[in-house]
Amino acid sequence: MISLFPEMFDALSKYGVSGRAFDNGLIELRFYNPRNYADDPHQCVDSRPYGGGPGMVMMAEPLSRALADAKGWMGSTDHRVVYMSPQGKVLKQKHLKSFSSCEGFILVAGRYEGVDERFIEREVDEEWSIGDYVVSGGELPAMVVLDALIRNIPGALGHAQSAEEGSFSQGLLGHPQYTRPDSVAGEMVPTVLLSGNHEQIRLWRLKCSLKRTRDRRPELLDAMVLNLEQTKLLDAMDEDFELKVLLNREK
């Protein structure tokens, strides 16, 4: 990890699911601060942009030296170098599989107005974004990527199915969740969840996921290839809706 603020990653490495993954040796993360590779005594890593404009730009040389050491520690120059950037490809759940298949990769967190384009052209393999907005630096996006990846490491979660059933893991939003007590402010847990019938529960959850995705994020359904079961459940929902509309009109 190349970052000017490695201490920010304590939020990832010391708490929750990701913290346990670090404690249990499921992931190893080493930091390389470009300030330690600067030429001047003040450890300056940024300068004014050529051509004018606001802000500062991170210089290529300290970043390149930090990256060389990171590659040396990993024992290979073949690992992917990923720069977190609002100009990059927006990260989706499906992309995490490509990261998971790597032996390792190097994340680069930029700051200020960005980094010298020559570093990106020469050293970076991929640029990734976590959404169409701008934050103050690449550390937070890098933590989002790492946390999402850690959840998919075998043994990182308390239940093996948790990663498989989470929102977006199957391309759909997650189903509603309930826990004890059965009644909260007079609202009961759906009866099917108390039935003990695992097949009915599975179908109810799938139906809820499909409906929630259709209502809230229809573009996700447009991008999916639905299987026969999913198609039938959606068709049944449409038929039920049309029937309710017809009955209301007749009233």
C-alpha cells in the first residue's frame, strides 16, 4: 500500500471483521510512504502543476521509488498496481473476483489534485473508483476495496454463507433481515421466517431481493441474466400487481 497517511488504515486493521482477518494472518498489508523517498530534507512529495491551476500535484519520482520497494518486498514485479482515482472504472462486486485470484497487488492512494500523469502511464496497471464523487484522498477508497476483498477470504467471516448472501454478491440487493424479539412495537417478524421450512424461507428471501432490486435499483436487473426461477418469481410479482390494480378499479 502506497500512502502518505498509513495510520488511517488502523480503522481497517484493528477493528471488526477486517481486524480479525489481520490478527489471524489472513491478510498482510505493508505500507510505503512516498515522503520517505523524497529528495529534499523537508520530505516534499508535491509541487505546483505545470500550466497553472489550483492545488498541488504529487510528484512522480517519490511514488516510483516507493513502488519499487513495494515490488521488491513482494518478490515480483508482476503484481498489479492499482491507483485509486475518481477517473477509474467504478468497482463492482463482480470485479472483486479478479482481485481475489491475485497473489497480491499494490494500491496507490493519491492526494491533493492527483499525481503526475507520467507515474500513472509508466507504473499503473489499472485505475479504480468507488463512485462518481470526489473525496480528499485515495486512502478511504482503498480501505473500501480492502474491506470488500477481506470479506471474500475464506475464514474471514463468522459464517461461510455471509459473503455469498450479502447484497450484490448474486447481482441483487439483499433481502430484509429480522432478529429477536418476534414483535417490535407491534410489528411481527414475517411468519415464513418462523416456519422452519428452509425452502419456503429461501424463496421468500429471493422474492424480496428481486422486488427490492426492481424497485430500488432496476438497472442491476437490466444488467443480469436471470435464471428460470428468478424470471418466474418476477413474472408472478407483475401478475399479482396487475390483479391488484384491476380489483381496485372494479371497486
